[in-house]
Amino acid sequence: TIAMFYDAQNYNQVLCWPLQAVTDSTNMFLTSPGSLNSGAPKCSCAAGTYYDGSTCSPCALGTISYGKTATCFALPCSSGFSNAARTACIPAPTPEPTPGPTPKPAPEPTPGPT
């Protein structure tokens, strides 16, 4: 971890990693816009929530997060997530059957002269 994101110019994430066991992270983000801050507001968001800029908010129906994030992502019902997570997915719409033409009754025969 000493220079894990060294010079990663396009890496701008704030990581919530606890690094108590890491002995040297001094140059971890050297010349990179990324950072490490386990006290960042998003780091307190639990799974199923995201940091919306001011608070941890629940993910919308059909989306999921593992927490400690500023976004939720789409959760297709066919995904390999747990049953608990799948209860929040948005199922694909069931196609409506296309109605056929409405049958018209056959005209009554015209009676012949009597």
C-alpha cells in the first residue's frame, strides 16, 4: 500500500478503508487526486444507502449499494445477489398480449319473397 495509487491522475475517489494494520501509507496517493478518509461522511452509510451530499439516503427501488458510497447501482432481478437484495429489484415488464381483431357477427340473411 505504500504507493498503491501513486500518480493515478484519474483516480479521485475518497476511500473509507481502515488502515490500522498498515505501517506506511505516506505516499499512497502521491500525485493522485484520490485520498483516504475513514471519517468522510459517506463512510457512515450502511448497505442499501448512499451519501447524497448531506446525509445517508436509502437507495431507490431497483438499486443497491454495499454502503460507504455516494451512489447506488441498478439491480436486475436476474442478478446473482442474495434473495434479500433481490426483493428490491425491478422485474422486467411482462409483455401484454396483443389483442386480436374484434369478431363481427355475420350479417343476417335477407329473407326471400314469399
